[in-house]
Amino acid sequence: MKNNANAQNIWLLVASYLFYGIADWKMLPLLVVSTVVFYGLGLFISQSAGKRASLLTSLGVIAGVGMLLYFKYLNFFIDSFATLFSSIGIRVNLTTLHIIFPLGISFFTFRLMSYVIEVYRGKMEPVRDFVAFAAYIAFFPTLLAGPIDRPNIFIPQLKSSRAFNYDLAVDGTRQILWGIFKKMVIADNMALFVGSVWGDLAGQNATTLILAALIFPLQLYADFSGYSDMAIGVGKLLGIRVAVNFRYPFFARNVAEYWRTWHMSLTSWVTDYVFMPLNVKFREWGTTGLLLAIIINMVVIGIWHGANWTYAVFGLYHGLLFIPLVLTGSFAKKKKLIANRYGLPTGGDFTKMVGTYLLVAFGLIIFNAPSVGQAGMFIEGLLNFSNMATITAEGLRMLVLSLFFAALMLIAEWKQRDKEYALQIDTIFPKKVVRYAIYWVLLIISVLFSGEEQVFIYMQF
């Protein structure tokens, strides 16, 4: 099939539907039907003009948002209204519905909506090859947890046959290995400690809570970027370039840099389709309009993660962090990281990195909390040194081990910050025997020091 793009796409689509069917067979019809509907919408939009094209595009966006509202947020709204009425003394019997949450819906609906918007804006021609379009929407490496590829970049890759590329396959394989290492050795081991703290907040003191708060950003990064590395690596094995999702976010010197390097496919999606239109709409309000657009943008990013007030507060928190950046004129500044003579970050940059990390870590307390109340309980406990929480010897061993490997990861990422990912070591180690020895050591470490298997965090979104 190496010279037949259509046959390759059919194989890819069948594999993707089988993959999704095994993961969530009850929701496979939703994926198929929504793909058919948006495929047709793209064709109709391209054949229309003016108000008709705008109306069809709006219908597509409403359909995408509607799917998210129904499957992801409806019960949340029902519970919230019931709580609101109860707080003012009105008893209502609002029954929540037994709605099955479709895996990956937050990711494939964003792909569907971006397609009709891009066709409407004239940035791409409508896709007439249904198989290629469906393969883009259901691409199995990225279907459940991203990255969120843009149609005008991804779909053209499906229009021509993809011959096996040895160098790309090697690069993809080692990126998968890097992702496995981050997920199994760092994230899964850290999850045991962080999970135990959140599972017994009342039994913790400031020491364990501070540790959990500082460790969770590393756990989340190793987990999510690990998945992204694996997805991108599988894409390379198939001859397909997948969107980069992370660009060393812990070297960010403010929250604006952080969001330009963290979950980049989501951030750029919301920026293009939410922030940019709002910024134009609010432009006459000057700085106030810009700040309002940023805050709404960040709240949308927050609630994209799920139906919980914690995500809205998390987004609002980050939106507010942009205020001093906008007021000081540093919001849009992009300054290249430069190492000092010892190859390390400069003192000023390092201080800013630490400050940004602490701000991010605090926000992730809210993000990780089951409720706003429990987030408040966690934050309140940060000042509680009265009781002594204990860590088991095994828990301490795994914690120290995971922190050691996380430190190695960050050192490697700093040294390789100009590369796509840290294990692209051809320049540092030109001899193949040395590189392959490193790969084998990393594989052995991943087997020997892997933590208890944990579900990928972003699969719940």
C-alpha cells in the first residue's frame, strides 16, 4: 500500500475506528455520525456565500458546542441550578441524567469545529475525500488525548501516499521511548504520593501538602507530555507529522510564556477561535478590552477540561495573572533563553522560572481538586504545621526516585531546549553505538522503575 494514499487512509480509518470501538464502542456511532455531518457541512459552506455560509458555519459551531454541553456539562448545570435554588430556600427535584461520557469528545469536536471554520474563512478547500477527512477526525494516536491537529496542516498529509522513512521512524521510536520513560517512571511514581495526599487531606500537614503541590506540575507534565510524545512518535512511524504540544514549559519566565509552551494545540486553538475574535470585538475598549478577552480566553481553556467549578476558577486565576503582564507591556514580548558561561540559566531568568513555576503550582491545586471547597481546604492546610503527616518508607523511596529522574529530565530538556524533544541526541552523541546504548538504558530504567500503572490524566477530558 506504500504507493496508494487511498488504501493507506482506509487502513488508517479502520484501525482508528477499531481502536475507538475497543475503548468506547457505545460512542462510536456518535463519532461516525458527527464526522458525516461536518463533512457535509464543509461541502455546503464551500458552495455558499455571504449569510448562508455564515449560517452554516454557525450551525456547525453550535452543533460542536452542543455535543460538549450535552455529554460533558448538562449534569453539571442541573446540579448547579439545584444547589443555587437550595441556597435561597427553594427545593427543586432536578434529576441528573445517566449520560455516558464519550472518550475523546473534547478533542474530536474541536477538530470538527476548526474544519468548518477554516473552510468558511477560506484558509482551506473543503475535503471531498470522505475517508481522508474521517481519518483526520479519528486519527487513533491523538483521538483520546490530543494533540488537536489543525485540518489545513494534517489533511494535506493524507492526500499523498506515505512511503516508509527510516530516519523518521527511528525518530518516532525514540520519541515514544522518551514518552514511556516520562509517563511510567516519573508520572506514575509521583501519582502515588500526590494521590495519597489528596485522598486524605485531613491527615496532612503543611509539609506534605507543599510537597504535593510542588510535585503535581511535574507529574501532570510527565503524564501529558509523555502521552503527546508517544502519539507524535506513532504518527512519525506512520509517516504523519502531528502537532507539537509542549515546548519545555518549565523554562517559562512568566505565565504568557508558559501558555505558549504548555498544551500548545489547545492554547493556539482557543486563541485563534475565541481570543482573536474577542480581541477585535473589544478593541475599542483598549487595555480593558484586551484584558477581558484574555480572561474569557483563559476561562474557556479552564472549562474545556471538564464540568467543575474548579476548572472555571483555574482559568480565571490564570486570566488574572495576565493583568500585570499586560499593564507592564511584557504580555507579547518573546525573549530567547540564553545560558550563562556555565551553560545554565542566568540568575534573573532562573528566578523568573521559579516564580512562574510556583504560580502554576498554586493554580494546579485548584485544577486538581475535586471541588472548590477541597481546593480551599488544601490551601488552608498549607499553613498547618500542627499535626505530623507521615510518608511510608516505600512512598518516600518512590518519591525520591521519581524526583531524581524528573531532575534528569529537566537537565536533558534544558540542554536540548532547541530540539523538538530532549532525546534527539544525534548532535551530542554522533556515534550510533553510544546513542543506542542510551536508548537501551532508558528502556531498562522504564521497566525496572515504573510505578503502578495509572490512567493518562488527560483521557478524562
